Amino acid sequence: MNTLALIHDDAIVSMHRSGGWFDLPDGSRVSPAYADWTDGEYLLAAILPADSVPEGKRVVSTDVQMVEGQPRYVHVLEDAQPEPLSPLTARQLRLGLVGGGILPSQVDTAIAAIEDETARAIAEIDWEYASQFVRDHPLIEQVGTALGLTPEQIDAMWQAALAL
């Protein structure tokens, strides 16, 4: 069953399922509802599908609006949040770094250069004992920056390490 828009003066008055009855604003009942029904003042029209959702966008809501004289589903879009990268095991992280040309000793040096003693101690514990690492952990960005890596380079190395 299709949904139809009841139109008057190029404005959508209400929506109805095809095949059933519907009421006009004056209270009179009409049956059956079908596309292109008209009484000269009101018109039932099939609602055209919405445009496809562009890549990188997601649908927040959908409404029916008049577009170029036709009722159409219209999506309200927003930027889609990228899926977070899966965590890496400590082994995957270290092998991924080596695969990207970075030795564990370089990470040790970057961590040793952290000025705040407490932050450095936490970073050392994380680097030495964490069983897995998540991409958005501040240590990843901090060490990556110290090693001269851009976020895009870190993401690429992370993706490659996921396959290890």
C-alpha cells in the first residue's frame, strides 16, 4: 500500500493510505483513496521517494514536502560519524609500528620526553602493560605527534595493524 498526499492549493493537507477512505477538511468522506483522485479542489498524489543519501551522511528524520509541485519524502541529513577503529592488541600495535618504520625504542623515547611526571608514569604503564589499545586514547595521539605522525598516518598504520 502506498501513502498518498492530499493536496490543496499546492500544499499538503494530510496523508492517507491508498485503498481506504479519507476525510476532506469539510467533513465529507471519500472512498477509495487512490493516486490522482481529484474533486477539482483537492488532489490525492503519490509521494515520490526521497533522494538517495550521499556517502558520509545519515538520515536524522524524514518529512513529506512539496518539491517542484510534487509531494516528496525529504530527508534531513547530518554528517555520519565514522565507525571507530577496532582496538589493537599490544602485539598488533607493536608489529604495526614496526611495519610503519617505527621501532619500539622510538616510542620509549617519546614517552620518556613527556614532561609531566605523573602523565609520563601513566604512559609508561600503558605502553608496557596494556593488553589492548584503542585509537582515541590520548597516548596514541601524543606519541604519534612526538614521532611526527599525522592523524591520517596513524589511522593508516592502525588499519594495517588490524590485519596482523
